[in-house]
Amino acid sequence: MINFNEEQMIKNGDIIYSQRESIEKIADTLTKDGFDLLFFTSSGGSMAMMLPFELWINRNSSIPSGSMISADLTAMGCNRITDKTAAFLTSKSGDTPDTLEAARYLKQKGVRLVSVTGVPNSPLEKLSDFCITYGNGRPQELVFYLLIGRLLYNRGAFPDYPRFADEMKHLASALVAVRKQADPFCLEYAEKYCREPYHIWVGSGDLWPVAYSYSMCTLEESLWLKTKSVSSPEFFHGTLELLEEDVCITLLMTQGPTRFLDEKVKLFASQHTKKFTCFDAENYALPGISSSFRSLLSPVIIAAVLQRVSKNMEAITGHSLDIRRYYRKGGY
């Protein structure tokens, strides 16, 4: 497997899981102090990474929650935010300008800030009341599985949390297994479609943010491939008209409650293009994790699969995933 460091991936997971107690203490403190809103704000792929957790809150509880892209928040404000609000922000670098501006805006309103960063002692950490540092790469989502899971547990909305959290110890190694299982198919996909002139990516529910983020942050930003992302329900309100037999469309299928919406896209798209691909979270084994929790884990399963697509495309095209023309180059 190209560009695959199993030892490092498992180490990343261990670094995050070793902070379980401190992550749970943050959730317990927020619960004890009380909150009127759980609010998510960040930028780009970091924002997309958090959105499945807002969906989890809405699906499993009556806890008020909300989300806004950081630049929108500082431009428009949000009248739901009070000094009893708890906000979650994440940035790999910890210095994303829009996210920092949102953090300052929220602090002025007395909001408690919980930040999740890839590096310690970042500007975002310094603005925050609490900070978890996840280190070098995935599965950074593990922080939020523990943090939001514990908050839901504290409010009586996720009684299985203790068992779930115990099993999350195996998440990194389980996702290594997913990558190994997926790689042959991902290599084939990369070879077929790495030079397509136009891609359509589709997902629903907790995988819509993954489809959106992968399209924007990897295919567009990193590989410079022209890509449109659309949610499964919205696919039938416009995008379906773009399908022809040579149009490349890729569907991400969730194990969550919106799966039937993905099934509709699969049935239609497979009849109207010869370049249809489906990555289905249901197809990948998760050693050490109970089947009862799989409906929560589609985002990390598919993220692991798509990482193998990216690594293979990088090798085939010779286009480094680290090259940028404009992003963080100034001028905007």
C-alpha cells in the first residue's frame, strides 16, 4: 500500500484515547455548569468534520444545538448565542484566521470555548477555556465521539456511552483494517477516474459533510479536480439532469437513518451513467467495535476509505496532496 504507516495511525489513536479522562471531565464540567446551546463553528473541512456530531445531538436528544461557518458567524451574528452557550471549534493548525475571529466574537459574548487542535499552544488554544490536542492526523473525530457522547450520556440520551467509549479504544486499529480492506478497490477507482474532467459526489445525513469536505478539501484544493458535491435528497432537485453515460458520479452510503435516500440515488445513477461508483460504509468490518454502534461511525469509516483514494491518486498523477497555488498563499 502506497503512503501507508500503520504504526503511526495507531499511535495517533492512542494519543487521543489517552486523553479520555480529561475529555470526559470537560463534558462533565459543561454539564455541571449548564448550557442553553451547544454550538459548532469552524472553517472548511474542520467545520465539516464536526457536523455529524451536531446531527447526533439532534437525532438522540432534545439538547438545543446549532452550527455556523465561522466567517458567516462573525458577519451575521447569531441571536441564539448567550453567555450560557458552549461552543466547539476545531483547527488542525490552530491559527485559521476565520476560526480565530469567531473565537474572539464568542468570547466577547461570554461563551465557553472548547477547541480541538492538531498542535499545542496554538492561538486558538489560548483563546479557549478548554483545549484537546489530537496530534498528527486522524482519527481526530475520536475526540468528538468521546466529548459529545459523554455530554449525551450526562443528559440521559446515550446510556450505552460507557461501553461505547471503552470500545473506542479500538477505533484507530479498526480504521487501519478498513484502509487495508478498501485499498484494492480505491486503487482501481483512482486509476479509472483520477483524470476525469468533472466529478459529482453525493452523500446524505452524516456522510453529506464527508462528501462536501472531500470534494472541496481533497479533490478541489489538493488535487485540482473540478467537482460538484450535492446531498442525496437535493440530488433530485437539479443535479440529476447532469447525468449522461460518461459523467463520473460517486456516492457515499451511510449506515444512518438517511440510507434510504442514498439508495434512491444509487438506483437512478446506476441506470444513467457508466461511471457510477458507490463507497458503502456497510461493507467494511470494524474489528473490536460492536455492530450496534456502527450507525454512528459511517463518517470515520468512509474517511478512512477515501484516504486510500487520495493516496493512490497522488501516486498515479504525481500531483502532491501538499501543493497549493492560492490557499494560505495570501492575496485573499
